[in-house]
Amino acid sequence: MLYLIDMPPLASIPMIFPQNRTIVSPLRVRCGEISNNGAVVDGGRIRGPVIADLPLDQIRRPLLRTRSNDPEKVKALMQSIANIGLQEPIDILEVDGLYYGFSGCHRFEAHQRLGLSTIRCKIRRGTKETLRHHLR
């Protein structure tokens, strides 16, 4: 059994904790526990990456035009995702509540072409300076 809870500022994104984790209140979990995605819960706040499904239309892809995707790889991923689902989440950087994707281009396009509305993401928080570094 999995517990779904919401925690600000990712309040609209359900976060998953396995059944052996204790939930203290809808917005807090015990200090020092580890979620099933490796994020450390410290004082009721998530530290480290969070695994969640994000709507495709909320993910900004600032480097999308720098290269084109391999159509055969996208086609193979589409077949795999349709059969067994996405096996590896895409990496997302959250800065001030906005989500930026710099990798996972083939997986992202495969989801788009399959008509899926969300994609599994590994979300880590960053600063504006981190975002500028990715855009160089």
C-alpha cells in the first residue's frame, strides 16, 4: 500500500511513500525518514529529488531547438512505453515553481506522440543560478 500526500511548494504533485513510512499529518512525515524515491524527509520538508508525474504542458524545454531527436529511438520508446510504461523518469529542475527539462528529450517526445498528458519525473529544486548554468 502506498500513501499519497501533498507538501508545499509541490502541493499539486502527489508524492508517494511506501506503507512502512509513518505519516504524522497530511503535510508532515517523521524527520530523517527516506521516501521510496531517495528523497530525505527532514523536519517535514523534502530534501533531495522527488519522483512525481508532471503534466507535459508544465515542463519548459529551453534547449529543445538545439538538436533533433532520432525518430527511430522515439518510435522504439513509444512502443516500450505503450507496453511496459516509462522505466526511467526524466530529470526536471524546479526553480521558483517552474519546471525545466534539459534531458530525456526522446522520452518526452514519445509521451507527446502517444498523446499522454503526464510524464514521470525526478524533480530536484534549484536556484536561478543553477538554471543559468544549465542554459550556458
